[in-house]
Amino acid sequence: MIRRTAPAIIALCFMAQTAIFAQDTEHSVTFTVDKAVEYALANSHTLKSADIDLEIKQRAAQYSWNALVPTIKTSGTLSRQNDIDSTIESANASVQMANAIAYLTTGRPGTTKKTKETESMHWAGVGNVGISWNFSLAYIEQIQAAKADYETGRISLEQSRKETETNVKKLFYGLLLQQENIKLQKESLEIARRRSVQSRTNWDNGVIPELSYLQAYIAYENKRPEVADAERTFKQQLDTFAFILGLPVGTDIALKGSIEPNYVEFDADHLIAEYGNATLDLQSLNATKANLEHNLKALNLSSYTPALALNWSWQPMITDAFNKSWTDTDNWNDGGSFSATIAWELTNLFPFSKNRQQAQDLKDNIRKIDVSLNTLKENQRLEVKKSIDALKTARDQIDAMDRNIKLAQRSYDMAETSYQAGTTELLELRDTETQLNQAKLGLLNQKYNYISALLDLEQALNMRIGETR
């Protein structure tokens, strides 16, 4: 039964395999490593959020001088007084006094009549225009602190962009590595298929026993799910890549490139001397330290120097609002004023005050940053040396893998010839094939390790090398 149906089964399986693993590139988006980085920097969701954060800090720094802008307020009030008896009594007392004076001077009773309460007397209109300006020497340092905070945000965004660039490149080359692995597995699958078909022919012709044919056929069938699983994993990784780039998940992505590093010789001391002070981590710590120093100076100035406050107001007021003309200036009174005040909160001079404790906290945080700067410089030297050692190790491994591939290829060719002649078992042939594929994949792995170490070195020292060709 197997003899009659096996060729058809093998043919159907191969056709199904071809259909499953065929890739529709008609609507795919092709990325080189540079194009992928460019797209990610323009569309990454993480970077878009960081851009908004920087815009907030930039706006705060750009308009930090608004602390020196005077405050201008204006208002208008129409009010009704519930009880005006005292006002009327005062007015009538004035009337009596005027009549008495008139009698004493003329000998005739005064003709001025007493004031009678009306609804209009309850109402008054009051306008107010006020300008105030406060100044403290601390404002100057606060303006500088806002600018330093923006610089910190700018460096933070640059760090995020650099990290995104490094991650995209590593993932891109990692996907290329996985793609090459799948390619090798497919080549092995195709060789296993051809070997299975050839074994079937040899069995039909009585050249080999049925066991040899079955071994070849089973080896092919066992290889198929491995390739299918590798492709499913690769597809998931492409979805992750699409998400990082800012593309919709599920976008059909094609990769264009190869894992071929440019080999560069480095000296750790020279690199640190040339690029050590330009690293983003050091720039970030220095910007944070500058921000804290400006805040400390602002706090000290607010404690040890007085503040000046200037106030001017114009307050026109009209009473008996509905009985007098609002356009007649004689009906208005001005209750405005001007004042200049110097204020100094002496409590802030005491060492136990809240102000002085905040200043001490800022000093301690500045000291902590100094310690972090020293630690970062030492750690930087260590990381650079480790990266250079990793580059040398990967380069040595690449040279060794090149030699191994040549030997493994020769061993496989000899085993293939012996197998075709019937003097080598299938298991031995598969062992040499596995060794050849492992050598090829090992070479690609070491090239990826070299590129990865080069990218880490670039990020650590904030420099450009040109890691691939």
C-alpha cells in the first residue's frame, strides 16, 4: 500500500508546503536598515509622546520671562446697599448745619431741604483698574532653571531617539538572522524532499531496501513542522517590528539587507578621550545638575534678599447711581491709590526653616549627581573595554567559522557522494548536513554579535561608525 501511494503523498505534501510558505510581496513594505530607522524616528509612538513632553518644556523655557510681566486686572461692580440710614442722617445733619449757618449770617432760616430716602440712593457703581508688578532676584535664576530643564528634556529626547535607533537596528539584523535561518531550514527541507523522492525511485528499482526509503521520507516529514514553526515565529517578530516602527500590526514587511559588518579596529583609551565627554548620559547628568544649581540659587536669593511689589489702581465710583448722570465727571470719585512695598520673609533666614531645609536637600542632590558622574565615567570605561573585547571575540569567531564552513562543506559533499554510492548511511549524511547548517548559522550569529557590539559602542559613546555595508 505504501509503495503505491507514497509518491502521490509526497507530491501533495510538497505542493501544500509551497503554498503555505509562499509570501505575497505584491503589497509588502520593503525596509532597509536606514529606511527602518528613519521611519521609526518619524512614527514611533514612544517618540511622539517624548516630543510632546519636550514641547511642554520648550514652551516653559521660552516664556519663563513672563514672571516679570505686570499683572493687570480690571473690574466693574454695580451694588445695592441695604441700609442707608446713616448716610441720610449724615446728609441731613449737613443740611441742618447749612441752614443754621445761613440763619446766623443772614438772619433768615435756611432753605435747604432735608434729604429723603429714594431707591436710587441704595445703588452705586464702582469701576477698578489695577496694575501690580512684583520683582525678586530669584526670578532671574528661576528663568535660567526653566531653560536648563528644557535642555534636560532635549537630551532625554535625544537619548530616546538613540535608543530607538539602536533597538530598531538590532531587531532588523536579528530578523535578517532569523530569515537566513529559515532559508537554511527551507534548503534542508528541499534537500530532504529530493532525497525522499530519490529514495522512492531507488526503492522502486530495488536499489535500496524499504527501510532506507522510509527513513528518508520520515526525515522529510519531521522537517516540515520545524520550518512551519520557524516561519510562524518570524511572522510574530515582524509584527513586533511593525509596532516599534509605528506601522499597523500585521503589515506585510519585507527586509532588504545582509549581515555583513564593517570591521574596525579600536583603542579603548583613544575612544574615551575623544568621545567620553560627549556621551548623552553625561550630558543628561550635567544638565540636571545645572537645573538643580539654578533652583538652589533662586532659593537662596528668595531667602537673603527682599522682594519689591509695586501697585497702582484707579477706582472710579458713583453713588445714587440711577439719579445721577454717568457721563458727568463731577459725579464720580476716585478711590484708587499707588503703593510700593519691600517685603522680606525673615523666617527663611533660620537654618531650621522650610526654605533652608529645601536648600540643603538641593545641595545633597547636587552632591549625589557628582558621585553619579564619577561612577558613570568609570562605568563608561568598563563598558567601552567590554564592547571592544566583544568585537575582538566576535571577529576571531567569524574567522574560525569561515574555516569551519569550508571544512563542513567538504565533509557534506563527501558524505553526499558516498550516500549516493550507497556506502554511507542516511544518518551520517544528516549529521554532516546539520554540521554544515550549524556552521553557516554560527557564522551569521557571530556577525550579528559583532554588529550588536558595534551598536552598543556607538550608543555608549554617542558616535557614528557605520556598522554595516
